[in-house]
Amino acid sequence: MDGIDDENTFLLDELHSDTDISSNYLDYSSDDSCSELSSDEDLSSARIFTEVDVKNPPVPCPRFKFSGIPSVHVQFDDTSDVLQFYETFTDFSLMSKIVEATNKYAKQCIQYRVNFG
């Protein structure tokens, strides 16, 4: 694959990618706990089917308690205008995503008109 021998590198399909990735490759490193399972014998207990009673479901796992205080630390005064709010919350990354989504939608509309118009 273009000189990449790492078994943990995959080629992404650009048509189904919703994220902005600088290259076409996604690199990940496997989790140590997953590498401990080396044979089908280790997975045999996971393949045992157990029926779930939908009228009396098991107790779900406890959720993590939220420990942060959500807030935005930006100071605006009475002379602040709409443009200052816009510039504070809209950065280049967000604008790039908006442009990408808009261009994708426009391309779909144009393609639809060419095929069915």
C-alpha cells in the first residue's frame, strides 16, 4: 500500500468520511487488553447466547458522574456587537466544516439536476 507496511494503518474511503483528515490514512494502536485474546478458545464464552427478558431488563451500568462545570469564559461588554460574538465563536475550523458541507450539498443538487433535471 504505497510503501506503508504497518498493519495498524488503513486507507479511508473518502466518500464516506465525515471528518477532516489531513491524509487518507488513519493510524491507530491496538489496546493491550485486546491483544491478550489470541485464539478462538478465549472467545468461546462470548459466543454463548443468553436471552434477555424485555419485560424485566437487567440493571444498566452506572453512568459516569459529570464533574465539570460547563461554561464559556469570554467577557463581553455593553459595546460588544454581533460581529464580535461571531468572531469569538466561529474559528477557521468551524468555517471550513461549514464550507465543506455547503459545497457537498451544492454538488449533490447539481448532480441531481444533471441526472433528473
